[in-house]
Amino acid sequence: MKKKYARILFALICLLGLRSVPTLAQGKNEVGLVIGGIVTPSQTLSPGAALIGPGGTALSNRDIAINSSLTLGAEYDRSFVLRGKFAIDGGVDFLASPFDVKLSQRTQNAIGQYAFIFLTPHVRVKFHPNGVFSPWLSFGGGYARFLEEAPTAVPSFKPGTNTGTFVFGGGVDTRTVVHVLKIPIGFRIEVRDFYSGLPNYNQRVAGNLQNNLAFNGGLLIRF
């Protein structure tokens, strides 16, 4: 699962690079290449559900706790409205976990980990786009894919969950800091919440949705 999503991310970055070639002169495009981590709050089991520990006994813990995980992302934007005090961009985000997201407690009847990708078209509103620092807000929605690891006691488990996601967040971009091969590069830091459906935990939980909080930072390429 790790190598699969890493290849998908690499292919998308290459695609964005190819997309930029004929439009370098326009100066209305941005590509963010970010790295960070994702935090997912725990899920509480529904009444009647129980986690079975490695020893075969039911656990008193009724929460499915999820460890934080590394994320890699690529974000493309194009400005449709550009003013002195604000800009409105449209684009698409790609975020994936190259390392599987692990549950903090190993059990026999719940998945041990999962990988994910989020692919979300968005609108970004940027304030003071020509300033040294440009804060922004974004929102959008799209596609989420979870690929789960089968529980040890459930060999017939079928991994793979497709669902929708709504994303909203904010961040700060910097003015161009350095030129590499005449390409202007700045920096971006951001916090975004991908509010999605659930992966298949193989256990009933109280909620139907989950927050996936991504904290990222990286390079911002303008062209």
C-alpha cells in the first residue's frame, strides 16, 4: 500500500509539471508541494460491539484510537480573480499517506492500519496576494479512498472503501524567497480538515464521519 500511493503521488507531481510548461508566461498558477502529518480523533464503538485482543479476550477499551501519520501532498491553483487586497483561486488538492495509518491497539477483529488518498477540487481565497505573507482560506470537496489491512481473525475481509470528503482550512503563503532555474519559489504552511466517511474498521462505531486533520508545510512554485 505504501509504494502504491507513493507512485500515485509522484505521477501527479509529474503531471502538474507537464501542465505548467505551456503556461509559464501567464503567472497565474501555483503548485504547492507539501509534507506533514495527519491526526484523526478516536472512534467510539457502538453498543454491543467489542474489541478482541491478541489473547482472544474482549478488551475493556471501547475506543478505536488512531496514530498520527506522515502525509505528502500536491496542490494546484489558478487565479481567476486577482486584486490588490485579495485573490480567488480554483484548483485541486491531492493528499496521501505513504506510511499506513496505524491503530494504536492491535486486535483480532479490527483492522490494524489503513492507507488513504484525498482528491479534492477547491476554492481558495487569498488575502494580500502580493504581500510578504498572504493568509488564505479554502474549502471544497471530492473523493476519498481508504485501503484497509484485513484483521488477523477475518481472512475474508475485503479492503477498499470509497467515500466523499469535504475539506476546509487555512494557511499562510510567503512571497517568492528564491529562484531555482528562474522558477520563483516561496513557502506554504497550512492546516486542513478532510471531513470524510469512515474506513471499514470491521467494527460498528457510533459515528458515520471522521475528521482527518492535516498539518503541512512545504514549497510553493509560481508560474
